Amino acid sequence: MSQSAAVVETKAHAGLTGMSLAALGVVFGDIGTSPLYTLKTVLDTTGDHPSAEAALGSLSLIVWTLIIVTSIKYVGLAMRVDNDGEGGILALMSLLGVKKAKRPLIVAIGLFGAALIYGDGAITPAISVLSALEGLDIATPAVHRFILPAAVAILLGLFAVQSQGTAKIGKLFGPVMVVWFFVIALLGIGPIVAHPSVLLAINPLNGLSFLVSNGMTGVLVLGGVFLCVTGAEALYADMGHFGPKPIRVAWSFVVLPALLLNYAGQAALVLGGGPTEGNIFYHLAPEFLVVPLVLLSTVATIIASQSIITGAFSMTRQAIQLGWMPRLPITQTSAEGYGQIYVGPVNWLLMLVTIALTVGFGKSDNLASAYGIAVSATMLMTTLLLYIAMREIWKWSLLRAALVAGALAVVDAAFVGANMMKIADGGYIPVLLAAAVYLTMWIWHAGAEALGARVREAVMPIQEFLPMIESQGVPRVPGGAVFLTRTQFGVPPVMRWHVKHSRALHEQVLVLNVVTDMAPYVPPAERLNVIPLAPGVWRATAHFGFMERPDIPALLAEAHAHGCTMDSNDLTYFVGHETVVWRDDGKGLPHWVEASFAFMQRNSLHVTDYFRLPAETVVELGREVAI
């Protein structure tokens, strides 16, 4: 190997190492802190004094769940399907939806899967922080009454700092999580050496026989086992931030070994007759190290909660760009990473729900009863979409795709069924939250489609409009005008309203339609398309990806390169403002849908701010539109 080639290879390894380290801090917080509560929850369902069979069976189920769901399904398969580098159920939905004009079933699966993530996303910070602080009970039982207030205070602080961005503190996440995974691996080694029979759990028959022989208890155990992979969906969703290779490296060489060692250590402790009351995780540490371990656990769970919140922000931006949510204010909190954003309404709503769940359930044991059902359903929906990807993108045979996806679907369905047992004990909460999010998305999309259809009814062909205003002697005043429109043809209603009321039209006119493509990012060369319609009149289509925020003035500065001679520094932007009212002729939307959409539209981010238009150059024309 030449010296230059060696340097390149060294830099590549250094870059991969750095990205893998960063991924530890962002991607693996949720799944990495699951040992705090998973085995404890599982063994609680088997009775006060778990048997050796229960310990080995539970550990076997956890080991093979981590391997099948995370290593095989997400790391091995799902991360091979990306939408221009982006992952997650919405990106997968968009990728599959681009092949055909209308695929309502795929859209429904993707959207409800995304809505379910919001449902469990509110529970993750609550259960993680509570389970970490509950370790203080072991070290100092006298502080028990302060655990809940401390958890609430930590969560309040976490949500309060979101608007400041996490770019600086985020750089510390990776090293902290390296320490966390090293510590939890080290804690598990001692008990494993003392009770090596725990290694028999690697045999999957131990887990299967335990499930089969314990009837309803086995079903409850399966619901608890699922907690070990609740963060697996994040591996796929965060793929766009780091790429698949750093995530695979971090998972295979750091996270998975550490989790397996810690879970095996906890099970070995039970096999050796160790204490099972309280939190088994903290019993792995010597008594004098419990308090430092609680502090480390708390920091790790804050990192885990941060990744959930950031994920909710990113998913919200995708949904807005794809036209499934009202426009919300999105603040870029760092110039270093596009994923560093803040969405205020989402942040405060998540905070209210998370605090309410923390206070309402009080203990991590109680929250575990409500946790998992939403994520398990999302995973099942991801498997269904993966099957379509296997057939359409990878061109697998029907038999091959059915066997692989079918096997994964059986596992996912088993977890969904087991988690359904939690409905009465609080599992209904994330389901209701998801249903509310899904209903919001459906109402917004239905209202926007109906509004767009009504606006298109008023469109006039440009070939009729220009001769008409010329015959009427409408003067052309100096300057350029940009008319934003939902329509991709003809004269937009806002342009007709302007001419009707001002009895004038600018010398240079650009009709602009903004389109969100089914891709996360659009190459600069493909972002703007300009077509001349008449002397001084152009129609333009601006393309943005669903991970991008439109910046119209910056885009129009490049219009000269496309043949548009307008002066980008002398433009007036005309936007239409439609006040939605109910269409009572029996052809419109149900009244409650129209009223809900109208409310969301009134409170959504103004189009001026959304497209970053200079407020002093915007003219807004309004009218009522019945839908």
C-alpha cells in the first residue's frame, strides 16, 4: 500500500470512529438505558421470587429479541432501504409512495406508524429518568419521597433548554455513552463469572419452552421483554444523521456486547440467589458505588430522552413538508447540523404529557405497564413496508420476501399481542395520543386537499388572462411581482384578485408554485424550473425535499440563470389568505372536519415566515373559501 493510500485509509477509519462515537450519543440512548428497567419488569411478572427457569428463560428471550429485531431486522435489513440517505417510517413511506401516484394503504401505514412514535415518545423520558433515580432507594431509602419531585425537575429542565439547541452539549453525549456502555458491561462480568450456567440462555429453546409452559404468564413476560428493543426504531430513523456504517459499527462492537453482558449479569445475580427487590440493575454494583452509578444513569437517561425529543422535532418537520401537519415555527439551533432544530409547540406539548405521565404513574414499574404497545405496532408497520421494499426495490421473489418478512412479522405480531395485555393498565394512553396525532394529520391533509381543489376551480388560462387585461387597458407598473400559488397551471386566483382591486399589474411577473418532493433533499441544480409564458411573464416551480425548509428569496436570487430577468432585489410578493368556511351544499367536508381545519389554519405559521419572505415586501389578499 502506498503512503498516500495509507493516509486516506487512516483518515477514513478516524472519520468512521468519530461518527460511530457521535452515534452512541444520539442513536443508542433509549435502547442503551433499557437494562435499567427491562429484566426487573419481566421478572416481576413471574412472582416475588423468580426461579432459575424464569431467569434463564427471560434472558434467552431478551438475547434473541435483541438479535432478531435489532441486529437482523433494523441493522441488517431496514438500514439497506434509504430515501436519499434518510431512514425512518415516514422516509420509507415516501420512498415507496413515489412509485405510484396514489397508494393510500402505504400512506395510512406510514402515518399511523409515525403517530404511534409520538405516543411512546412521551413515555420514554418519564420511565427512563424515574428508573434511574429509583436507584437511590437502594443506597439511601430516606430519599424515596424526593425521587418523584427530582424526576419532574429534571424533565422540566430538559424541555426548558431545548430552545437553546443541543449542539454544544451534544458533543459530550458520545463520550458519556461510551463510559455508560463500558460500565454496564463491566457490571455484568462479575456475576457471569460467578454463575457461568447463565450462558445456557444463548440457546433459544430455553426462551421458547419458558413461553410455552407458562401460559398467560408467558404472554406477560413477552410484553416486558419487548422493552429491551423500544429504541430500535431510532436506529433506522437516525440513519440520515450518521449513515448506516457508523451505526452498524457502534451497535455491533459496543452497544450489543454491553447490553448482552449486563442482561446476563442481572440474570446471573438472580440465579445466584441475589436480591430481586427494587432495581436488579443497581444490585450489580457494590453499595459504595450505587450513588455514582445513579448519577451516571441519570445523565444517560437524559441523553436518551434528548434523542427522543430531537426525533420528534425531525419527524414533525417531515410531516409538515409532506403536507400532513399544519405549518409550525421551526428554529435552526445550530449552523453545524441540519438536524439541530427546535419546534416549540411540539416541545411544550411533549413536556406537558411527559410530566403528567410522570406524576400520574409515579413509579417506573407502573409506567412499564403503559410502555411498548405503540412502538411494537410501529415495528409491525415497518415490517409491512419492508416487505413492499423487498419486492419493489430489491426485486426479491415473492417466496423469498414472504418468508423473510413473514418471519419478522410473526415476531412483531407476537409483541403487539403481548403488549395489548397492557391496554387496561395504561397502554391505552399512548394509543390515544397516537390516535389524536393521526386524526390531526388526516384532518389537515383532507382540509388542504379540499381547499386546493376549490382554489383550482377559479384558475383562468394564462392565454385568456393576458389578452383580457391588455384589452381592458390595465397599466403595467415598474418592478417585479411574485405570485405564490398552489396551482401548477393557469393564472392563480391571487393574481386575478390583485388586478381586479388595484387595476394594475407589474411589468415583470413570476407565478411561483412550491412543491415538496418525496425525497429528503433536492440537488441545487434541480431546485428551480422556470418556463417563459409571455414577454415579462414566467411560471416557476420550486422543489424542496421533506427535510428542507424553503427559502424563496434565496432561491429566486438564482432565477437569472434560468432565463428570468427579474431583479431579485426589487420584488413584491403576493400571497393569498383563504378564510375557510363550511360548504353547506352537501358537497363539502363534514362540518367538524372543516371547523377543525379552519382552527389549525388560523393558528399555523404564516406563509410569510414559512417561506422566509421579507415581511415589508409582502402583500396579502384574502377571501372566503367554502370547503
